[in-house]
Amino acid sequence: MVYSEELAIRIRKSIAHLEHCTEKEMMGGLAFMLNDKMCVGILKDELLCRIDPVRHEEALTQTGCREMDFTGKSMKGWIMVAEEGMKTKKLLDGWIALAIEFNAKAKKSKPKTRSTKAKK
């Protein structure tokens, strides 16, 4: 799994004060789960943030921010931030704060269940 360990360290420092925060390797990167919900993550060397969809368009106007296109189509409320958008602690903390703010309102993903074939 290839992701920026330097960015992981910066995120860990920023969220160290939070309870109920765990790390999970996923999507070829590292996810930081808050209250069992994806909050922020790392894909390669970019920050992934789950923010309020209402703030999506506003976020895209910020330096280094772009739509997440991991699945090939835009997902409102999911953004990627390149190094130039988080080069200072203040900038990184600002993105993380947006994600934490939305986390309180976000719904947990439903557990994936395996489909079973109907019995004949």
C-alpha cells in the first residue's frame, strides 16, 4: 500500500485529541475513521476529506482542492486536497476541521452483506 507516511503523521498529530478515532487501510490508502465513519484519508500523497455536500462547491474554489474521482464520477461531499492546499499546519487543520464538523451529521455506511442465491 503506497501512501504518504509524512501526511499520515501530520494527520495523526492533528486528530490526536479526538476520541473514537481509528485507522483503516482501504482504497489503496489510509482512512481515519471517527465514530466508525470515514472522516479523512490519504490516497497517494493527497488528503481525502468527507465534508458536508452543501460546502462542496465552496471547497472546490480553494487552492489545491479538487473533486474526488476515485470511482470515475464525482461524489458530492468527497474532495481531494493536494500538497499546495495543505502545506501549512493551519491549512491542513482547516480541512480536517471541515471533515470533523460533517462527521457529526454523517450517517454510517451500512455493513456490506453478501447476496445469497434464492433457493429452488
